[in-house]
Amino acid sequence: MYKTIKDIDLKNKKVILRVAYDVPLKKNGNEWTVVDDSRIKISIPTIEYLLEQNCKIILVSYLGRPNGKIVGDLRLKPVAKKLKQIFKKEKVSYLEDCIGKKVENTIKDMKSNEIILLENTRFYPEEEKNDLKFAKKLADLGEIFINDAFAQSHRDYASTVGITKFLPSAMGLNFEKEIKILTKIKTNPKKPLVIIIGGVKMDSKIDVIKNFLKQADLILIGGVIGLIFLKELGYKVGELPGSFLNSQTNDTIKKMLVELLPFVGEKIILPIDGVIEKTIGLKKQSKEIDIAFLNSYNLPISILDIGRQTIDLFSQYIQKAKTIIWNGPMGLFEKEKFSQGTKKIAQAIANSKAYSIIGGGDTEEAINKFNLNKKISHVCVAGGAMLEFLADKKLPALEALKNQNAKISAYGRSAEGRKM
Ligand code: 3PG
């Protein structure tokens, strides 16, 4: 199917290692620092493996969404600082570009076990267009391409897909680990399988809900996604963030939503109560309300969390599960008074004996905030890529790696004089 890092002879090679360093940053004075280094940490095993092979390591990633322009706040410099703290024995440097003469010259003089982090590839519009000339410029910097960026594998980019046309390419250790775990969960989960979906991004989650209808025993839905379902059932849920349900491009989403409605109450379980905010005098107070009575309230109201009855109901189902997949918070957990739904569901998952997987930036942030990450069987740092993989969509970067066998064998024979 695909080759992994262990299938290629990497001894002393100049390796382009694609990583997913799309990390949250915070400004301290004039300096940006990495708030959560999970995405850097998961790349360590692959980097260490390459160091054992005496490789010259060129790290490539994008960060944030600079839309093809140089954005000072989205430079990868703070990541280089973290890498220097992690790899104290090695020479780690950072270049303020990812292609061009200066980059080429610096890389030409690289020594074994040196690590160079290139600048954000999304500073070039060619990256997102999978421009092959740009991909070739990147490819020309190294001899072998290793993709360890599972979290960015749903992007059909020059640095994830195009580059594989020019170099023998294989999968890194973290990418392989994610694929193995998620494939198992998708094809052969221990039952009952309970999926919990929350958050806001309906476009990336509705496919997952649809895809798991057969396989899952229950799909518990909270967050804004739960409210969208309730709205479609005729409940006056108030203003929802995002206006995608009105836009033409989302006709497909709306159609899928309507197709899913008959499963509500059977496989799909929606919130039965919620937390709202009321202004009394000058003060804002939160209050729980039953969804059944929602339409008798004077609007506008906004539901900002699931209520206690929903927490109890969801927790009972979670207790009976043998496999749990969770993506997306149950409410506006960043605010203390609307954090209980997400917190209690996180605790229920952490206390269950089931094999649990959580994925996505917000969900990971919530788990970290409540200090429960050690009690989750697998925390997947990828959001979109995990959802697309679970929804049975093809990941362009994975597909690109699958077509590598011929090239790698040819490379093995000609360059190394032996078969791989
Ligand atoms: C993520 O954070 O899920 C990935 O890095 C993808 O980010 P993107 O949606 O900006 O491509």
C-alpha cells in the first residue's frame, strides 16, 4: 500500500520531513511563543529516527492561514525556539523562507544530524494550488520526502502531494500511527460504539455522522451542531454562529441534515435541555431550560451549553460504551459558566473503561484544560484530517504516498544498488 520511514534506506540522506506545526501562538511583548507544543512533540519520534540514520533534516510545514502572503505573526520562528529546547545536542536553525537561493545555499552546506526549519509554506500562494513548479523547488532541496503531517494530510498542497512526484516518499511514524489507530476504529471497533459530536463546523462533521450511522450504536450531538439539528426539527434555538445554512454552497449539507432527521431519537440523540443567558436588570444570569418548552419562550435567546439532564443522559450512554470517539465541545467551554457540559462529558469519557479517541483542536484544548488528557486512550491532534478519514473521504497526502512503491524501488536499485 504505502512505504513507511522504516522501509527506506535513509543513511546519511538529506530528508525533507513534512510536519504539521500548525501550533497555537501567543504574543508576549514583541515575541510570539508556542502555547501548546503537542504538534511539535508528536514529531519527535520521527526526527529521532532520522537522527539515528545520520540524516540532514529539513522541516517543512504551514502555520495558520496567511492566504499566500507573508504574515509576520505566522512565522515559524517560535517553533524553531521550541525545537532548540527539545534537541539540545543538535544544531537547529530556522530560515525565513522555504525556497530560493539563500535556502538552497544553506541546505547545500548542511551536515549530518543538523536540523533546519523552513518558513511557513502558506506564505506562497503556489502551496495551496499544488503548483508543481513550487513543489519541485521544495523537492530539489532534499533527496527523500517523509510525510509525518497527518493533521495536514487532507490538504492537496505542493508540500504534501506535489512534492511526492519528484522524490521517493514515505510515511513518518506519527502519520502511520494515526492511520493504524483510526483504521481500526473505523473498521472494527469494540461495540457499543458511541460517537460524540459537538462544536460548530457542521460542514466537516455531517459526513462523519452520516458515515457512522451504520457502525455506531449511538451518536450523541451537542454544541452548535446539536442546535442546528434542533432548528431543523422546528425548535426556536435563537441565533446560531455562522450563516452557512443560508448559503447556496451548503445545499448539500442541508440535504444531508434532512436525511439524518429520521434517526433522531433512535441512533442520534440530541440535547434535551440547555443553558441560556438572561439579562436581569444590569446582570447577566445563566439558567437551564428544557428543549421541549423552548418554543414557548420569548426570543431572542441563545443556548450556550447543554444542561444537566442532557449531561446525565449522555453520561449514561458513555458508561455503557466500549469504544468512544469525541470531536467538538458541548458548549462555549471557554467561559466558566458554559463549561459544565463539556467538562462533565470529558469526565464521563475519562472515567469510562472504553477505548476513547478524541480529536480536533478545541476538544484537545478542553481535555487539557480539565487535566484529563492522560485518561484518554488516544488524543489525535488532527481535526479536519481525522474527521475526513473517519468519514471515508480520501486524504490527498495519503493517496500520494500510496503511489510510491515503484519510485522507491527504482531509487533503491539505482542509488543504493540494492532492493528495498
Ligand atoms: C488543523 O489544524 O487541523 C490543520 O493544521 C489544518 O489546518 P487548516 O484547516 O488551516 O488547513
